[in-house]
Amino acid sequence: MLLGASALVQSEFGVPASLGARMSDVNGQRQNWGRLALARLRACRWLLAVAAIAVIAASAFADLSAFVAPLAIIALVAAAVVLPQPAERLAMDGAAFAEAGPLPQLSAENLAAAVTDPLIVFDRTATIIHANAAASSIFGNLAAGMSLPLKFRAPEMQVLIDEILAGSVWSRTIDHIDKLPVERVYRVSASAIGHGTGLYVLVFKDQSEARRIDRMRADFIANASHEMRTPLASIAGFIETLRGPARNDPAAREQFLQIMQNQTKRMARLIDDLLSLSRLEMKPFLRPGTRVDLREVVESVIDSLAPLAKDGALAVERDFAEGPLEAPGDRDELYQVFENLLENACKYGQAGGRVIVSIARSDKGPEPSIDVTMRDFGPGIAEEHIPRVTERFYRVEVETTRPQKGTGLGLSIVKHILTRHNARLSIESELGKGAAFTVHLPTN
């Protein structure tokens, strides 16, 4: 749309080579008024000619007869009646100008500034003629007169510029990666402006977010496939062993069957977590519902995970505020949140010997909230891992937790559920001193 408008302005009004001095809004308005005045004079040209003749005749022959002036007036009136009326032509001219609208008054620079993507106009010598604000903001100072190949030194950009200037292609699109100050991926389109203008344009479309999503999707598929392949390979190996060397060994058969059952449960948990994530992503926001008694929910979670805490020789300590502790939400989903967090605390906090579960009211955030914290005293999490622990399948490898690996989806599910509840998760940790996961639930 921008290129077509620029070509229209150039072909109709003779735009000079310099983009900055091509047109101004004032000159455009003056041209429009001049054209309208000329159109009115052209439409009335016959009537004006008859009037001029009548005036000349009345002046020249006024002394010969007293009837010359009245006759001139009668001829002027007759001409006004008989000759074609200019009103229709004026209406048509006015309609034409109205149809054109204010577009002829816009300069190509105004149109380029309206484009949100980076846009650079250059000439046959690959010299920058104009760069819009988006281009200058992303690529730094792009002053008129700067060499385009010196600014973009990537081989693919050099080939693109050379092909467009050589006229071998009318337009072409490539992918360009700009690594400074941060890596960004752009889909760059180059094309000529109009026919024979000697001007060309580069438009940069940011593809970084789309590439990131594609990478996440590919990583997710690879991780999910790996998580499923491992237990399947284990089960297949034990089946082969039971059919061969362990066919008549009851003790080995019982051991292998128990391992196969554990691997089957692991696959079932993985599938359940994947289905939970899918359901949460399909419904990212939770409508206001009933109020949930957080004290009762957390107590239920502690009771359900008591066997896990006992196996790890952990003591679960409670630190609950007095009074009602309620927040709007879905009880089952919040139960899943606290279950995942307490299970992780029990797995990571075995070395510390205890886990503290606290519920408190808070006014520190943008709105009043109830904060539920699961604090362990295990090895902790390194600072570089904290921003990524809620990613799918992302795990922090710790020696004490290797025998109890989960699916790697628990914290991702927690993040999605809290997003549905307009809540948030904060993580505090220090290596060697444990970690604290806090859920901040708004009370309204």
C-alpha cells in the first residue's frame, strides 16, 4: 500500500529525486486550490467570453444608439440560458477532488512514518535516502547519504541489495539475523518503487517471536518423545528378559514386573500432565467463581503427601495466620498447585529434614493477597535456573532428587493455573540454604 501510494504521488505530481524535498503539505494544499480555481474558470469560459463581448460592444457603440446597452444585456442573459451550464462540470470536478481525498497532500515521508515496521528507502547507488523512525530506533542512526551495504554487512543482505539494484528481480524476500544488541530475526523484503524512479525500499518484518514459539514447539515435541521413549525402552527390555533368561526365575520376574509397573505409572503421570496443560491452555482465564478456604485445601494436601514426607524423613511444619483465609478460585486447581509445590519441596528438601508451609495475608503487592509459601532447606536452586524452572520439562539436576524424577511439567502446570486465577508465583532460593515457592492469590 505504501509503495503504491508513493508511486502515485511520484507519477502524478513529478516528485523530485530527493525524498525529503519532494512535497510539503503546504505546497500540496496550494496545488489543490490552484487546480480547483482553474477548473472553475474552464467550466465558465464560454459565459465569460460572451460577457466580455457584451461589455466591449456596449462601450464601443453606446454613442450610436440607446438600444445597444439593453441589447448587450439581453444577449448576456440569453447566453447564460442557452450555453451549457458549468454547475454539473464543477460538481464533477469537486467529486473528483473529494474522491482523491487528502492522499495527494501526503508526502512519501509521511507515509513511511506511518509504517510500524522498519523501512529504508535507497537509490541506485545503494545510498540511504530516507529511514523511518522504526528503522532508526532498531538499527541506530540511519542518516540520509549513508551507504546501505556498509550498514548491513551480512552476506545475504549484500546479495539482496545487489540483485535489486541490478534489476534481475523486481522484488525479493530473505531472512536476516541481527545479533546486536540482542539477536533478532527479520523477514526482509526489497522491491523497486514505481517504474523508472530509481528508488528502492527495504521493509523489515520482525519474526523473532514466531521463531521462539516454533523453537519451543520443537523442544516440547522432542522432550515429550524422550520422556515417553525412556520408560517404553525399559518395559520392552524387561519383557524380553522375562521371556528369556528370567523365564523360570520367580524372584527376578517379581522385581522386573515391579519396575515395569513403576514405569507404566510414570507414563500415565506424563500423559495426565500433558492433558492438564492442554486443558489449561484452551481456557487461559478463570471466571470469578466460589471462594476457596485455603487453610482447608493446604491441610488436605499435607495429609495426602504425608507418606512421601515420611519416606524422606521430613517433618512438615505449619505456620498459618489466624482468621479466615479465603480467595476466589477453583478448589481442585488450587489443590493441584499446592500439591505440586509441596511434592517438590519434599523431594528437594530431604537433606534439610523439614519443610515449612505458611499462609499469611499481605498488602505488599498491587492488591491485597493471601500468600501460601512452601519452604524447604535442601540444596537450593542456582540463580541462573530460577527464571526457567516453570518451563516445560526443565529440571534442575540435584543428586538427592535423581531417584525421584517427575515429569518435568509440574511447575509449568502451576504457572498456567495461577495465570487463570490472576495470581503469580515468586521463587526465592540460595544455594545450600533451600528454596521458597510462594503463591500470591488476590483476595478479590
